Amino acid sequence: MKKSTTLILAFLFLATGLFAQKAPTVGVVDVQRVLADFTEFQAAVEKVRGSVAPVEEEMQKMQSSIQTIVTEGREIEVKANNPAASEDARAEAAAALPELQAKLQEAQVNLNQFRQQAQQLAQQGQEEQLAPLQARAVEAVKTVAEDKGIDLVVPNNNVIYSSEALDISDAVIAVLNSGE
């Protein structure tokens, strides 16, 4: 009898403990909107784009130059294969092709090297300018979640449905733009 009383009391204690636990509170945040409305982040994005823009313009010029070489090569190839042209003209055109091919290869190598440098520049801008601001956005989410007693925050693009009452994006944007 004593064992069954102890067992019943233990069960009641355990059941009371389970019912007394607080259900976790969930919030969602629109990450893209937060970053889009975070003024300092947008200024940094523009700064990174501005530093990469001249490099992209130079790459466009290089690609245009390569296209010109390709066009010139096609014209020379047509001359080299033209049966109506004199033997000397065809031989001259055929002799010019290897030089043009070497010029094309060199231009392509230069473009690839330049492209790699541009990617490194963009990545460096990302790491130096944007990554710290993204970390600040995460901290702002944590701050808002703690203030509102939220236990779990998930990006809204990973959720099939959520009530608008769970969205804390506006509060996060306010924290970020207030400079806290």
C-alpha cells in the first residue's frame, strides 16, 4: 500500500511538473525585408557595388575586345577558305589565323584573371562591409525576441504559414535603424 501511495504521489508530481511547463513562444522574421529596410546595410551594399562597378565596366570592355577578335577571325577564315580568292590571298589569310588565335587565347586568359580579381574584390567587400551588419541584424533579432519573451525565431521563408501576429520584422528594423 505504501508503495502504491508513493507511486501515485510520484506520478502526480511528475504530471503537475509537465503541465506547469510553459509552451515555447515562436516568432518569425522576414530576413530580406529586414536587410532591405536596414538603412546602414543598404548604404554598405551600394558602397560594395560602387567599388565593383569599374571592374565590371572593364570586364565588359575586355569581352567586347574578345568579340571583335572572334569576328575578325571568322572574316579571315572565310577569306582563307574562299575558292574565288587568289592562292596568295588564301595563304596570307591562313597565315594570319594562328596569330589571331594566340591573341584570342591571351585575351581570354586576361579576362579570366581579371574576373577572379573582381570576385575577390566583391568577396572582400562582402566580408568587410556586409558581414558585420548582418551580424548586427542577428543581434537585433535576439534583442527583440528577448524583449518579447520569444523562445524561437525562424525566417518566414522557411515557414509554410504563420500568423502576422508572430512577425517581429518591424520591431527588428526599428532596433537596427535606431542605432541600438
